[in-house]
Amino acid sequence: MDTIKKRYINTSKFYDLDPRDIVIVDIPFYLDYANKYKGKILELGCGTGRVSIELAKAGHYVTGIDLSNSMLEIYKNKIEKLPIEISKKINLINRNMANFNINHKFSLIIAPFRAFQCLTKDSDIKNSLQCIKRHLDKNGVFIINVFRPYKVLDESWCFEPKIQWEREDKDEGIYVVKKDCGEKINVENQIIFPKFIYEVTDKNGNVEKHIEHLELKYYYYEQLKTLLKNNGFEILEEYGWYDKSKIEDGRELIIVCS
């Protein structure tokens, strides 16, 4: 637990620099469901507020939970800069998504962009789904998004560092290159261990490296469906991308359930 709480201490400040489409195009998707299932929203693994701030700007009341103190500090700093009519719609809780009790029910619960995959123990996964069930309104929906394995994952998944994205941060006067590395894999328990390397060059040409080690549970399509059904969820819709294209054709696994 302490390890997870300390995660992103040195790298959370680079999180919002990610320019990839995958952290942009999901916003309209979640806004669509927020408008459809009106009421309070719960975001699991809210991070720096990438998704839930946009929901609040659209007029929705959102609660975000996250275990990373450093991510939440960035989120809180963003809230302070928002107009009061927006900031008052956001409630942040430093909590583990594997075990939470907020004493509210929500019409929409979301676990965007790999958040649920941070749970790697079977007991935590089951506990989290039971917590989600208890906090979901009778007519509400839960949306889970995980990456689709591009093949059967085995030892060949491990790979040397490669550039995932790079971007200039003019406000801070730095240039950031993010590299992704498949450090190791636990095939039996379906856990990958990505290593993120941030190479940061300042205006004087000095380079610093910041390294983040992660653990993520990966799911195949049928496994994820079975997991949800075995824990009392009914699958309503499923998509392969945020444009609601067929799940068979997409890079992602996005499942909407009640």
C-alpha cells in the first residue's frame, strides 16, 4: 500500500503533458454518458483530474478517488484556479479503489484509462467491484476501460525502452521525452510491469531522468466480461474505441454495465 501511495511522486508533474489521442478523445465519450445518466458521478483513479474536471465544467457533480497523494496535489492546485461555481462541484478523496465507502450512490461510476488495471490482486479486484455495486444507483451504470491485448501476452511482450511521446512544456521551460519499457511480465497472474522513463531537458541543456515502475493487470475480452458477470453486473454496451465502434475492431475494451 505504501508503495502505491508513493507512486508518481517524481513523475506526476509530467502526466498532463501526454499529447496522445487516447487521453483526449475519451472526454466526449464520458460527457455523453454523464448527460445521459444525470446525477452524481464517481471517478475511480481520478489522477490529476483530466476527466472529472471536464465533467464538472459541463455542470456535473463529481467525486474523484485516488490513492496517489502527488496526483491529488496537482488536482487540488487545478481546482484552486477554477471558478467557484465549477470547483464546488468537485469532491476529492484520498482512498484506495479496492476498498471505499463514500455514503453516496452515483448514477455514473467510471474507471477510465487503465485505472482499474492498477488492481492486481484478485481480492482487491473483487472487493472493488463489490464497492462499485454498493455505490451504484439502481438505474445507474458503471463504465470500465482497459487496454486490449494486441496478442496473447507472454515473455515476448518485454521490450527495450522506446519513445512513447515527447513534448515541450513552455511554462516550465523544459522538453520532455517519455519512453516506455516492458520490463517484465507475470504470465500466470496476467500482470505486466511497465517502466516509464521521463528524460527532461531544461533550457540550459541539462538532462534529468525520472523513472516510474508500474504494475498492471491485463484482461482478455472474454475474461473481462466473465469477471463483471460473476460479480453481479449486467453488460449493456461494449465498444472498441470512444467513437462507439465495435469492440471487435478497436484498440480498447470499453464496457458499460449496470
